[in-house]
Amino acid sequence: MLDQPLTMLDRVKAVLPEIAARASLAEENRMVPAGNIALLKTTGLHRAFQPKAYGGLEMPVPEFENCIAAIAGACGSTAWAFSLLAQHSHQLAICSKELQDELWAADPDVVASSSIAPYGRAEETEGGITFSGEFGWSSGSDHAQWAILGFLRATPQGKAYSFAVLPRRDYTIRDTWFAKGMRGSGSKTIVVDRVFVPEHRIETVPALMSMQSAGAALYPDSKTYFTPFIYVFASCFAAVSLGIAERMIELYKTRTQGRVRAYTGAKVGQSIPAAMRLAESAHQVAAGRAFLEKAWEDMRDHAARRVYPDAEKMAYWRTNQAYAVRIFIEAVDRLFAASGGTAWFDDSEAQRLFRDSHMTGAHAYTDYNICAQILGRALMGLEPDPALF
């Protein structure tokens, strides 16, 4: 029987032991080790959403997110940063052709980091804007050659939420990343001081979300880009949270099977409470995975059929991932609480998983209080609240 070709997930899994071995180094350096990025690039996953015109893969969402979940089981920080570096190509693929040529024509391995909250300051000038600002939380910025940065641009209709895309020469990186969760993600601050950004490197969020951006019609045969970018962006965080929770289940099972209580010698793995905790968390994580996979397949289907989602569908896509993250954190907490005092040591993988799990729920897009309002309003037939983006 002929060997089946390796899938992307197969290629990713092959490099995970080495990535896992560097998880402590990532935390120590507060950034993803360059070796992890290089290893993952050998798989080609960084080109998942890059257009085929530049040698990219135009990968469906489910295949990508399953790879990110697998990486998260080895190192959550690496998965977090790398997922964003790779995912941004989905958004850039519907920006102007001129920008895409600048990005990938000479070097198709180029990736971009981001800081999309609209903190930039723009002064209109001939042919573009003069741009300044400080942009925090730019995960993986040390490994990126470009940055996508948010700002509000004045228009005759009011201020439009927009993105400016800048090459590495136009900004500096300030090391501000001193965090307890995702400590190795290198989510540093990008500093821009009065840099000219030409018009072809600027796009508005409403245009990107409605497939009216400068490059929206560039790839009419693609089965990837008809999903509005923000839902792909948000899905990455849930995939990381999933991978962390799945790893916590395996770790708890292994540690508890061999754990003996110090004062009595009782075998913890044979206790009913330990088994019940494991069962409930396993059920939660399995349910969360199935829930996410259904949403990811729905995105794949809409993109393949080039059907734009309706308002209720978009509300579900925006918020499903936050609900999944919520239950993944609950599953991790249940197991960590029963892992004993040694789980709190600095060299314990369990406490790293616990910290990183909570960080997956701290992002603006995984805030379930916000997401519940977004979905609730959609189900009630109310207009979207622009304060709940």
C-alpha cells in the first residue's frame, strides 16, 4: 500500500517535541525562541493563508486551527504568537495588490505582527498619512518583518476604524512584555514616530469586513478569503486555549496516576474525586472542541461557496470562540486545583498551563461579557452596538 502524503498536521506534530523542550526558554526570554519560528516555518504553516499567487496554501480554517491547537499543547506562547503571525496573511490577502507585492514578491516567507486597537495618530498628507503612536501587545513582533497597526481616520462620514501596514524599518520595538500569562509570546510595544504611510498600505475595517477592500476581488476562485478576517483572527485564541486544555488533561492523568499522598501513602489516581474531576474536564474539553470544529467547518463552507454570512451567523462566529475559551479555562482550573502543592513550583508544566489558559481568556476578543452582549443583541434582532466590536 502506498504511503499517504503527510498532512500539515503531521508535519507540525513532528517538530513539537523540540518546541516543547524550549517552553521554559520561551518564558525565560519572554519571547518565542527563534528556533521555534524556524522549525514551524519548515512545515510551511506560516503560509497557511497566503495567496497561492505568492506560493501560499490558502488553507481552510479548520486545518489551520487544528495545527495551532497542537502547537499550544507543546508551548502556548509559541502557538499564540505564531498563530497571529500566520493568520495576518488572511487579512493582508484582501488588501491592495501593491502592498501584497511589497510583502511577498521578493520574500514569500515574510510575516506581520499586529496591534489593532486604534491607538495610532494620523495626519493627512499628500498620498497618504503621517503616522505616529505606541502600540502594545504585538505578539511575536521580534519575528515579524511588517506590522499592522490600528487608528481612527477622519472621513467626511466620521472617524473610520482603519489599519496602517508598516515595514520593520519604519518602527522600533520597545520591550514592555513582563506578564504572568503567555510570558513567552513576546507581546511587546511597537513605537512609530511620524512615518509616512502611503495610501496603498491603508485599509478600513468596514471595507475589510464587507469584502469591499482594495484587494477583495483579486482571488475570485479562492475558497479561503470570503470569510471576514476578524472571525479567523478571533478563532486563533480559542485554538490555543483548546490545545492548552487538552494538554492539561493528559498531564493531570499522567501525574495523578503516579501520585501518592505524602502523609498516608494513598494512591491519588485510584480515588473517586480525582477520576470525577478528570471526567468532567475531559467532557468539557471534548464538547468545546466539537463546538469550535462546527464553527470552523461553517466558516470553511461559507468561504468555499462564497456566501457572505448574515448578521446572526456573524454574531455566532464572533462569540462562539469566547464561550469555548470560558469552558476550557474551567476545565483547566478544576484539574489544577487538585494537582497538589508541587504544581505551583516554577518548573512545573501544570502552573504554566494554568497561567497561559487564563491569558487566553484575557484578550478583548475572548471577553465573554462582551461576547454575550453581542450575541444576545443579534438574537433579539437589535442593531449591533458599535461599542461592542
